[in-house]
Amino acid sequence: MRDTSESRNIALLIDADNASPRDLETALTILGDLGSVNVRRAYGNWKKPALSGWANIVHRYAIEPQQQFDITKGKNASDMKITIDAMDLLYGGRVDGFGFMTSDSDFMPVAMRIRQEGLPVYGFGSDKTPEGFRQACTRFIDLSRLPAEDAGGKPEPAKVDDEVAKLLGDAWKSSKRDENGFASLSEVGQRVGNLKSFDARSYGFSRLADMIEALPNFVTERREGGQMFVKRVR
């Protein structure tokens, strides 16, 4: 992988039958964590009225439409084409990370295969996305759980369930802690990522630091250089 995020080449592959065009800007913004999204492809049968929303924005966002005819009723050729293209891009050696916009579990094997090569995979789907695909991704962003805005245009407070708090606590417990019980937030975040395909944005926070600071289970402190440390208190 290239040294800087600015030079990294990222591919976004969109299963248009299982993704909403309303979420495209969110996916592109989040993929900016990885680099520049230079490969943008959307797959589907563009004759379907249901895909008109995608058809209306492909040129605006420089998306390359990939036509896939429904040769057999009930069968979707897009899944196979996305998988083939993903493998071509992977072995071409010019892509440094992938994003998949889909809620389809069929992409679990390809996500796992890409990660085995050391490349990050970000998944973008709904709350109906099967757990298998969620966990196959380096990070999975549940687009349906991103915070809505209130009347004043500010994000509404998000709720964090006990399962997430426990996950963060387990990651803190397994991290290296100083004599006062504080662990580096970056190490805690890395351990959380190893335990689960985790992204704070799926819980309504723009960053893991914001989530930790909102939880009564933890206290935080910033030290020299701006690095954050965290300690579980309950």
C-alpha cells in the first residue's frame, strides 16, 4: 500500500439493486479515510425503473454504469460481475482499498479474500445486512443508523447499547495500560477492530473518541501531542 492516504487508489463497487443513491455521498466521504475514490462503478439492469435514481446521478458523480441483464428470472448477474471485477482490480495491483455498497451477504467471500491480501474493505449497507458480510469487512457502516439531524441541523444524540460498551471495555482491558489505568485510544480502537467490524459512525458518532467521551463507563484525557488516553471506570 502506498505511503500516504492522498496517493492511495480506492475502488467503490455499488450493487445498485441493494443500495440507495441517497447514501452515495456518505460512502464517498467515509472512503476518504482510505484515499481517493478513483474507481467508481455501479452494477445493475438499467432498464429497471427501480434504478432510475442511480441512472440520474452516474454522470454527476463520475460513476461508470455496468449493465447487467436479467437473463433468468430471480437471478442477479450483478453479484458475479462485481466479484469478477473486484478480483481483477485486486490482482491488477493498482488498488489499495475497496468499498462495497450492498446489503447482500453474497459478497462475504470476496471481502474476506481481499482482506487476506492486506487491503482494507469498507462495507456500506442497511440494518438488514447479514452479520456474515458485516464481519467480513474491515469496517461496516450501517447507513440506517447514521444520526439524523434535528430541526436546527445538528446531529441528534446517538444511543450506545450495552453490547458496544462491553466491546470497548474488553478492548481496553486487553490493551497496554499505564500505572493509572489509562490506555492509548488508538490501541483500543485497533483491538476493537480485531474483535468486530466496528465503525463509530454506525452508532452516530463521527469518531471513536467522540463515542468514548459520551459513555459514562469511561474517562478520557489528552496528553502532550494531542494523543487521547482512555480508562474504564465502571
